[in-house]
Amino acid sequence: MKLVDIKTETGNQILEDLLSEGWKKTREYSPVAFDKGIDFDSYELKKDNSKLKFKWTNWFEWEIFGEENELQIIAKKYDLSAK
């Protein structure tokens, strides 16, 4: 399951909120990559046994991939639709 077409500002807020709620970054697109935040970005987060993958492009903005129950919580909190 994934959440798609998430506006950049909303996706950034979701990332910030999850990190403040105890989620940990386990992977991040290289901070020194020439296109980070311009054409592409990505993060993987983990909390307990749950994992989420965030992918951003300048064409499609944020997409979040993960377990259905975690994505439903995010979708409800930020008024997003899941696909």
C-alpha cells in the first residue's frame, strides 16, 4: 500500500512529525547528492517492527510506502487518500 501525490510541504511535515514521535531514520538519500531536494529525495524510517519508505520527486512530490495500518493512521491524520 502507498500514499501518493502528497504535497511537498505536507510530506516534509509528516517526516518531521514522525521523527519527533520516535521514528528513526534508517536510510537517507545522500545529503551530498547534487540533486537531493531538487529532483529526488528519499528516507526510510523504522519504529518497533514497522517500516516506512518516503520517496520524493519534483514531478510527483511525496509518496509513502509501508504497512497498511501505519499508512491508514497517517492518511487519517493528514487527510490523505491511500492507494
